[in-house]
Amino acid sequence: MAVTTRTSLSLTRRPRRLRRSEAIRSLVRETRLTPDCFIYPLFICNGAGVRREIGSMPGVFQLSVDEAVKEAAAAKRDGVPAVILFGLPDQKDPEGSAAYDPDAPVQSAVRVLKREVRDLLVMTDVCLCEYTSHGHCGIVEGDDIVNDATVEQLVRAALSHAVAGADVVAPSDMMDGRVGAIRKALDERGFDRTAIMSYAVKYCSGFYGPFREAADSTPQFGDRRSHQMDPANVDEALREVQIDIDEGADIVMVKPALPYLDVLAKVKERFGYPTAAYHVSGEYAMLKAAAQRGWVDEPRVMMESLIGIKRAGADMIITYYARDAARVL
């Protein structure tokens, strides 16, 4: 009979001892992902009973206000504390004037959500791209996005969201000076408690494609390189964050998340400020497409992606996976 001899290396340190079971792995886990760090994006349209799935984003829908209330309430029950709203108006014009219509989808949804879903934190995206007939983030003169005239429109939009009851307004346009202008306008009109979450570092990314289908915001000409950041730049990102903090931002954001984890980490390390990351539509769509083909285990890669974003320094994560991840957790 063969005798198996068990040999033992003389090792002082054996890191595997702390990986032997889920109980001990949990005890020594360095990064904690919890549902209360998620922000759930919702696309709001006019009408009633509307729930249209977005082709490039399976499981994500364009929702009328009544359906958005149901979705937000379900997310809250799952443990997700916050939503961020994007609007889909029926009418668009070159100035994006529907962005500050008090009866537009976002403003209407804010009022109803604050009334119907207890303790829900309601954030609103502030940009013109969803409201302009040309699809750009601001007022266009020739081929140029005009900065200061655009900021005036953004201020009107942010104020209309605050009047409706938004807890946080989130300018995503990347115009110079918009955070300061919005903060000043909010304070002067008595909305000093309305917070600003600035898309401080928003890169000109190819990962936004599915969102542009969802929000019907594809530019009719040109691109957004004149205002969104060059993906090659990091020092510029830190300057942008510093400017927005100086202008009164309460939260700063890095967008997209996964391709820019190094930027996210540097922002958090440099400023120690409340920091958000947006796990954007293209990131979500890639995981969905790979999962549908059986190439990846979707729950596993979903959680791995979100943990990576949290580990890099995000205090909060905007993600279309918010409800799915909350249920897993």
C-alpha cells in the first residue's frame, strides 16, 4: 500500500489562511459595496403607462412619470436610496427651452417622486443635449457651442428642478463656470439647501452610445470634443475638479468609470471630496451583450466591475445595475 507523506514548507506567512472560507474572507475584506452607495438612472417621458425598453440597454426603459414612480419605489425597497432623472421632451428647439419647462417630464417626475416615495433622494441631470433639436449640449452659433449663453440656459433648468423639489442638481454639460452660476442662482432664490453634483471630469467617450439612444441626444453634426475632456489627460481632470469645488460643487464626478479608474483614484486621493463615478451605458451594454452570448457570468462581472469602481475611490456609483446589484448584496 502506498503511503502518502504530507510535507510542510517552513513558511512564516501563509496569506491563504485568510481565504479559506467566505466567513473569514468577509472579515478581512477591504472594500465594502453596499446598496446605499448606488444611484439609479431613470429616463422620463410624457404620457401614462409608458415603459419602452431601450434596444441597446436590455432591462432599461423609457418611463412615463407613473411608471417612474413604480420603478423608483421598487428600487427603494431593494435598498437603493437615490435616483437621477433624464428627460425626454416631446418638443425640441435650438435653445433647449423645454429643459426649464415646469411641466416637462423631469420637473413633473420630481414633484410626484418627492410626494409618493418616502425618503427617496431625487437628483436631476442638468444639460441641454436632450432638449436641443441639434442634439448638442448648448447653444450653437455656426459650428461652435457658445459657453456663456449656454450657462444661462443651464441656470434656468437647474432652478426649475430646484423649484420642483430636487434634492441635488447635476450639471453634466462641461461648460466653463456653470457650477458657480448655478450655485449663485440657487442661493439668491432661497435654494441654498439644494446640492450640486458636478460632472467635473466628463470625458469625450465612445462609451456613451447607448445613452444617446435612450435620451435621443445624438448630435446632428460634429462632436463634443470642444467641451468634454480629452481621454488622454489626467492633470487637466484635477484642474477641472479644483475649479468646480471652488465654485461650490458639493459632489464631484468622474465619467465614465471603468476606463478612468486611475483618474477616479487620483481625484479622491487629491481632494478627499465626496466623489461619484458613472458606470455608463456602454459599460452596461457590453456586459449585457457578453452575458447574453454566454461569454461571461453576468452577476459575477457586474459585482466585480462595481467593486472595482468603489475600490478606486468612488463614494457613490451611478449605475443601471443598481437594482440588480442591490438584490445580490
